[in-house]
Amino acid sequence: MSSFVDSAQLHAKGGDGGAGCVSFRREAHVAKGGPDGGDGGKGGDVWLVTDNNQASLLGFRDHPFRRATDGQHGTSKRQHGSGGKDTTVIVPVGTVVFSQDGEQLVDLSGPGDRWLAAEGGLGGAGNARFLSNQRRAPAFAEQGEVGQERWYNLELKLQADVALIGFPNVGKSTLISRVSAARPKIADYPFTTLVPNLGVVRVGARSGRPSDATEFVMADIPGLIEGAAVGRGLGHDFLRHVERARVLCVLLDLSELAPLGPQEQLDILLRELGDYQADLLERPRVVVGSKGDVAAYEMDGVATISSVTGAGIDQLVSTLAQLVVKVRLEEAEQLEHSVVVHKPLPDEITVERQGESGWLVGGRPALRAVRFQDLTDDEALAEIVRRLRALGVDRILTRAGVRDGDVVNVGPLSFEWWRDEVGAGLDRGDHHRATRRERLARHGRLNLGDDDGDA
């Protein structure tokens, strides 16, 4: 089984927030102690962090699940729950994260880049947080928020200095085994290489001064065929590893067993590279004829090598090293990479119509506004109304076309939309209180509109 994996899935789960506590001070000689419930702790986050020491996505193949720990619940005497611990997930440099729908979310192209994959839920506020001059004994607290839970597709794009490009069985694996310590599988049939192989090539170390040596990473990309740019064979899986290569080395089969002549091979390979990503044709490249020891073709202006006899190898490696050094210097002048922290944009409030008279309010801010442990408590409902109004949910619903009598759903809360000139956010009448609470258990009757009827 290969130890190199360049695509995998990740299931990230942020820790749940701890619940706030409902508690009242109880001490000797204190007749009416105030609320002293503590807050719940925040759940831990799941972060993706790139590291040059990580080479593939092998660790996700059989174990895609990564979860942060939950926050602890608040307790009495205003003791807050401890926060959950973050989970750091190490991924290779060059990891690209996609949603399940195929949308690219982030490209972690530099060492130390961080991306928030799943945010932990906020801890709930204890009842001590809701003490005010008008609310002397709040008997409600917030529920902890559920941590985010997401599935992602991960893809790795290798960041090699030199990428070997060519048809299957052209001799790429033999070449990389000749110039580096890499030992890929070598055989005399096409598609022997099914995953990229990396090798470190050192040039100039023979002088006895290792500091004068130039090292670069060479990638043996599995063989391309005509139609690779549109996914034929495993074209897309192979071509994405070429995207970040600094220099391209195109190998052409000169033997009599080659399926096409060298010029036809070159035309097809360049066309496939251009169709996949146009700027690949602008990269520095070296075109070289392979299998020179059994060559049946010649091509003007193209050097010939033999990985078997070693002919032309030193000159090719020296040319590649010079190009790599040149490109590295140009990149250093243009940009010095710094650690980048990627965070998702804040969630917006959304409103969707459900049937003829139903509405669904979504978005994390709206869901946070209704996360109370007891949705039948009058004071808790009053706080919900205040929060939703502060978020502008009443205006958003009015613009969307909500009418009196429509049922609005926000997370676990379902209520009937209405407004009149007397209402002040809740039906505060003292009569039929028990009946009203039974109705709230099904769907409440909240007034989010202004008292004068304007939204």
C-alpha cells in the first residue's frame, strides 16, 4: 500500500459550548440572595495548520475525524465553566480545502498557514448575566451553542522545484532514481507510476564544499496521455501536482517503441498543459529526449539523455539547477511569505419562505439569539425579542413580505408573527397565562414589529 495520499476527506467538529447555570445565592442570614449562575465555557476550535514536515494526506485516509473538546457547564457562585481545548490538524504545505459541493474554500500554500475548519460553540450565559433593575430574579440561562460540524475534501498539490512531464513509460522514474535517492517502482509497462514520487537532487557537492551545492526537489509525475486536461485517465489527479512546479522538464521517448514521434509527443503534452492551466506554458521548461541509448528518432535542438548509461544526465541536472536558482531569486524579490490565518466570513442572517405562511430564519447570529434553556419563560422570551430586534430580524422579515398570522421559525423557536398598536414585544397580559404557555410550547406569539406598527 502506497504511503503517499494526495486526496482525502476531513470531518471537523468543533466542541460544544457549556450551558449557563440557573442558580440563586443561598447563605445564612441572607433572605433574598440574587442570581449567581456562572457561564458555560466555549467549545474548542479545529484548526488546519500547514507544516513542511508533513508529506501527504495519509493520516486522513482511515481516520478522517477530528474533534475539539467541549466547554464545561457553569455552576453556582458565578463559577464559569472552563473552555474546551482546540484541536490542531497538521497538513502538508499545498493542501487545498474544498466543500462537499466542490467549492474551493482555502488554499494553504505556505508553511505555517492556519485555517479555522470548525468553530467551537459559545458557552451559554448564566442567569447572573441577566440581572437588571427591571429583572431582579432571572430564572433562565442560555444553552451552550453546538459546535460547527463540517465535511471537507482535501487535495494536495505538490510544491516541487522540477516536475518531470511525459507520456507513460518514457523513463521518468528511471531518471529520478538516477539523480536522487528516490526509489520508485520501475518496470517496462505503461502506468507503472500511479502516485508522484519526490527526490532531492544535489548539484555541485562533489567539490568537497557542501555549502556550494544546490539542492532542489524533483517530482516524478505519473504519465500523461492525450485528453488528460479533461480528466481522461487520471489526468486531473496528476496535473494538479504540476501547478506549483517552478521548472518543467519534458521528456520525449526517442525509442522505436514510442507510440508517437517526439514532435507529436511534445505537441500533445504542451496542449494538455495549456488546456489544463494556460500559465503552465509560461513556466521555464527544458525539453529533452529520453532513452538515448536505444534512440530511433532525432530532434533538432533537443538534448538527448540515457538514464541507463548516464549520458547527458550531468548536463541536464546542471541546467535544471540553474533554472531553479533563477526562479527562486525572482520569487524572493516578488514576495516574502508570511504566516496567514484564514477565518470564515461572519454568517449573515437569512430568511426563506416555507409554504404559504411559513418562514425560516437562519444564520448563526439569529440562532444564537434564541438559545435559551426554557423557551416558555416570559423573561427569556422578552430577551429573545430584544435580541432579534437588535439584529434587525423584524426589518428583514418585513422586507421579505411576512404577514400577520404567519409562522416564523428560528432554530428551536416557532412563533406567530403579529403586530398591533398596543403590543410591546410580548403578550404581557396576565390573564390566561397557563394557556399561553401551553401555546408557546407549540409556537409562541411574539411581536417583533415596532409598537406603532412600523418595522
